[in-house]
Amino acid sequence: MEFFQACQDFRYLKEDDQKSLAAVCTSKTFEDGSIVLKDEEVGECMLIVISGRVAAAESTADAFDRVSYGKPGSVIGSVGVIYNKQQAKAFAKGPVECLCLNKAALSGFSPSVLDVLRRAAFKAILHSLPRNPLDPEPWRILSEQQVNLLISRTEDGTFEPGEIIFAPQDGAQLIVVISGQVAIMQGLAKTREEDDLVFAADDVDIIKQSDKVVEAGHCYGKQPEFLEGVSMSTFGIAIGKVRLHRILHSNVQELLGDSLMEVMRCAEIKRVLSDIFLFKNLNEEQIDRTVRELEQQIFAAGEIIVQQDDPARHFYLIQRGTVVVRKDGKVLRTLGRWDYFGERGLLLQERRSATCQALDECICLVLDADEFFQIVGHFKDELERRMQLQDLNLSISDLQCTAVVGRGTFGVVRLVTPKGKKDAPEYALKCVKKAQVVKGRQEKAIIMEREVNAQCYHPCIVQFIKTFQDKYNVYFLTEFLGGGDLFYAIRAIGALTKLQSQFFTGSIALGIEYLHGRGIMYRDLKPENVLLDFAGRAKLVDFGCCKKEIRASTLVGTPEYLAPEVIKGKGYTKSIDWWSLGVMLYEFVVGPIPFGAGEEDQMRLFAAISEAPLKFPNYVAEDAIQVLSGLLERRPERRLGSSGAKEIKKHLWFKGFDWDALAGGFFPPPWQPDAQAQMKNWEEPDGDLMDHVSTETFTFAKGMEWAKIF
């Protein structure tokens, strides 16, 4: 039930429908590389992926031999079951857990459940439509909500043998054949009578004269023409009695309020902007505004786009083509589709540091300086600071150690700065011993930490710079957060003010929201995993326990902060992070943890988390009681945050709180750590940094292959 309540396609079903679906599903697991669906068999069951990934190999010429991946929440094999179609081979990419739904069970479902399953099958067919392999897959560009809206306008049709389904000059459309066959013809051998829409020949003649026959479970409609709204250019004739689904371009345009091509163009640009660090912390409204303000400009092959030493006036995003970057005549790099340039000169108010020239005809999306600063102006100081940090050209030999700030089982953390730079930024360099990683069986955790670090760029998450490695160690280079952890902070402060509690809770909530938006569960939220910089800004660190799944079942985390469903061991979703946040907020507002405070016996602690009543002292305000009761709700589907962080942001307890300022990095922290007190815990530099770095050449020995990504 929890899985269906968390999954996009099933969460809006009524509870009774979710229960009926859960009652007939059985659990099934697959080892890495094992066959999930056999090739060319008519499906007898469909699989709903709970965890892991399933690869479906498409070997038809139309599909360009691509491989598509089913992530958690995907429905695999739905086309075979719903449309009685032969299915493509699918295999497990790593360990996979699925819910298995047999075809025989479909007859007992309500129309709402069947509609969800048909929609899943329809999506699978849309994804299999032929396309240019160099172009992005349009149905993956649209949001889940937009695809569902599009499918909601599907028309059902039944056609008699020989009846014309569509003809040249009919409006653009896509059809999915449910039963029967459809012959595609360039022209008709016999003209039809004015009121007679039936082709006057038997099925054999129709097939002989057809250019193509569309079988049940397949789709017809040329994708580029459909997206552009181009009229049909062929006839579609029913062979035998035909049932089909049909999407008319005119209906889609009416629904979306713009041409489908324009909606998809904007959706793709939004997706690209959300991955660019300049725009990553903009909210949805600000991203939409940016898309609207981008102006398309075309540059001929050989044309200079920006000239070295010219004033910086625009930001450029490459939509198509290749741009070469030269400094003093020397080629530095080439840029391609969705790369960008021009931001540094704007932010740092520098003249252009290099010349950018179109190698071939280029289309760029351009934002002028005034509009650029109106959009990112609130974040300007934060962006400048982060840009100064984000020097990807640094090598470990460029760094010098100024202090040792921490030691542990796996290695040491040093405060480092680039050599020979005035006002150089400070970094944390964490050294992790490879042998200790293997000894502690932490290979997956350190790979996860590296992967999550590399894909995150948010003011409430530690800024990752890059990784290094030598024969014996791997190294993480990140921004330096010297203000200590939140565990230390809340004890140094004592009784937190409401603003301090809001600031720390809000910072954590924004970081968790960012991770959840990328399909990542944090799973070990606690005060020790939130670090402060010297200004008092709070940021999430330590991503080794993260999981990129919709659902997981492993007992991971710190006991006092575990959600009840984690303790039960029956599976859990990202909602566990909001429970942990609730425990932390209770500490901010009340003092001790809410359940099992001071309890040393883990079983009694777990019993308290699972069953003990939530109590509040008399001095706790009603709005605080409400927000804490919502976060510490034992039923995950009713927990505050289960439908997204917006529930928390809009809560009465946060009334008047400036979320935009916090997300932009310009919210004044309501408490600053004592920098001198922190520095007293540091050690003097332990010699030249390179004395601790091996320069030996090495290969990846057996058992060390995990380190290749470093």
C-alpha cells in the first residue's frame, strides 16, 4: 500500500482500489542480468518495479536498437497484457524487486485501476515510437502530468472491416491498435462513394495493396508530423473489425494551450536549466520566466558570437550546433548542445575572457544582462562565491594544507587552499583509505556518496568540487564548512528562538526537497549530518546512506531518528526523511528527542518510536504542535511532506518565513558559530600535502574496481 501511495501513477487511486490492487500482487525478485520478460512471448503478467532498474532491449529497426530503462514505479510488460502483444526482452540491471500482476486478475478491477494500467501501456507504446536517435525522446521531455493529460484526451474508436479510419488531409493524429489490423496505403485503387466509408474489397486485397500493416499493440502516426500538427498523408483502412485509441493533435493543443512542439520545446529547456548550477535553486515560477525571456538567435558557420575583451552583455545557451572557444588564438574547448557560456563575465563584471565562434550553423538561446540579473540577481553574491569555488581545473598538487580539521577510521579531513593565490578560497579535502573502504564493506556507500555529490548543486547542500585518487586513497574536495555540526550548534545556543528553529528546519527541508526531486532518499538525517559555515548557513553533508529508489527495505540510519516503518522492516519510501526532520524539529522546540529519550536499550527505543504517545510541554505553541504532529505521523501516507515539501512550506508555523531568501542564500543566519572555538579543535598542518599523496602508477586490483569512478 505504501508503494502505491508514493508512486506517481497509482497514488491518486482511491484507497479501496489500492487495496484491491495490492491484494492480488505478488512479490518477485530478480538477480542482476536475469531475464525479467522473455522475448516474443505474449504477456501473461505485468511487473511494477519497486526497486532496481529493468532494461528493455528493443530490437526492431524502427526502434533504432535502443535500450530503454524502467526505473522504480515503471510498469513493465503492460503492453503484452493489455494489448495481447508479443513483448520485447527485458532483463535486470542489478538486483530488482517487483510486484507481479497476472493477466487473469484484470477482470476483477474497477475502471479506475484498469485506466491506470492502460495508461501505463499507452506510455510504453509512445516511448517505442520511431524517432531520430540523435534527438531527445519527446515523451520523456514532457512532465508526468503533461503526458497523463495528453493520454486523458485519447478517443476510443471501433471500425468495421474496410472502413476508412483516416485519410490524407485529415488532422494530425496518433492511433494505437487494440484489436484487429490497420492497413496503411498511399492511395486507394477504388474511389469511395460519397456516403460510403467502407473499402469495397476483402481483407486479402486490402493487405496486398497496403504499404504497411499495423498490428494490435502497435502505434501509427509519424512522430515529427504529429508534433508539428502536419495533416495525415496516407489512408488507414480497417482489416477486419478494429478497435483503437486515437490522439488528435487538435485536442492536445486545446488542452495544453499551445502547440505540442512549443510545449515540448519549453519543457526540454526547463529540464536543461534545472541542471545548470546558475538556475538550480530557482523556483518553478522563476524557471518559467527564464524560459519565456530566452530569445532564439541563429549564428552562421564561422560567425563570432562573442569576442575576447569585449564587454559582457549576454548569457548564451546552445540549442543546436558547435561553438569553439579560443583564448589568445589557442583553442581551449568546444561546446555543444545545451552547453552554455557568458555567465562568468556577467556575474563577475569582467570583460570576455575568450572568443566564442560558431563552427557550424548554431542556434543559441540568449538572455540579456538586465534580464539575467533580474532573474538571478537575488542570488548574485551566492553565485559569485560558488563560482569562485567551482574551479574544475584544480589538481591535488595545486593544493596546500593549512590545518587538519578531523580524523576518523576511514581517513583524515584537511583544510586546503590553492597555492600562490591571493584571497584563495578554502576547501575541505577528505582522504578516504581504499583498504578501509573494502575492510568495512563500504564500497556501495562511497560510490553513492560520490554520485549524489556530483549531481547536487544547492545552497543547502555542501558544494562538491571534484574527486581525486592515488594508489591508496580516494579524495573528496568540497567547500569548507568550519562552523561545526548542528548537534554542536543547538547545544551551544541552548533554547532556540522560533526564527532559529525555522531557519534550521527550512534549510534541511530545502535540501531534502532537492534530493527527493532527483529520486534520492537521504535515510540518515540527524543533527551530526548538517554542517554550518562560519556565517551560520546550514548544509546537508554525508550522502553514503542515500538510495535512488522509490521504495527500500534495508535498516539504515541512526536509531533515534528512524521512522516507524523502517523499524518494522516491511519497506519504506522517502517519507522517512520527513519523520527524521520531525525528530530534529522536536529537539529544536522542546529539547530532548520525542521518543525514547535517554533510552540505552535499542529494542525499548524502537518500541517507543513505534507506539509511545507524542507529548508536548505546556509552553509549546499550538502551531508548533501541529507541524510536529504532522511530521511525526506514524502513517507514512498521512505524514506532513508525503505529498512534497510544499506542504511543510505552507504550514502555519512557517507563516511569514522568506523561503525565497533562504533558497537564494541571502537569508541572514540567525546565529553564527564561534569560529575561534572551532579552530581550537584543529591540528597544525601535517607537512606538505603531497607527502601524503602517492605518485606511484597503479592499476585497479581485484576488489578495487569500485574506485574507477574517482
